[in-house]
Amino acid sequence: MRDGDRAQGEETILLVEDDDAVRAVATRALERFGYKVLAAGGGEQAVEIGVNHEGAIDLLLTDIMMPDMNGVEVAARVKEECPGIRIFYMSGYADRDLVRQGLLHPDTHFLQKPFTPQELVGRVREVLDGCSS
């Protein structure tokens, strides 16, 4: 089985990223591997999608540092609407810095930016296949 085959999925992902270019690249990469992507440009929009989306949302993939609401706050609010959702954070900040600032628990699923599309889809598959956070 090729690596790309293992990354394939059909789950629904709520992607929250305030940078238009990063959001577009991540959306294209995930959709190319079969995922349904609900893209939001910020926290409030993500919460609105979580409230209004009919059907399951399997994964929240969110940037941590955003202007209107940080990713941890987004995750808490989305989890109220979608209790079984898995949470996966990404950031340009190092995970150890975010842990030190108290934003992340050390066992949190985290992807450091910049990342390649292959890294993204591979890690998404790992999070979806692993235990929920």
C-alpha cells in the first residue's frame, strides 16, 4: 500500500485557519485525499458551522493563534456542539512554547507550520485513526 493510500479518508473535517493561503492549500490537500472540508476563516465562523452543519464532523483542525478567538477556545465551543469530535491543532509557534504559555496540554495533537500537504494528510489520518483528544 502506498503512503497516499493510507492517508485516504472520507471523514468530515472542520478546518479553521485565518490565513487565506494556508486555508486554501490545506483544503485542497485534504479534499484531494477524499476528505470533506468545512473551511472557516476564524473562530466565530467555525462555531457557526459546528452548530448548523447537519451530519457528523469527525475532526476539528484549527490554528491556535487567531485574532478573534484562539484555537483552544474554538475547540471548547465546537466540542459543545459536537462532543465526539477529535481535535488537532496547528501553529507557526513551537508546541513547547504553546505548552509553556498554557495554551496546550503536552499530549495534544499538534502540527508545526509550515507543513507539506503530505505531512498534513498523513497526520490527519493518524489523528483520526488514534484515540480522541
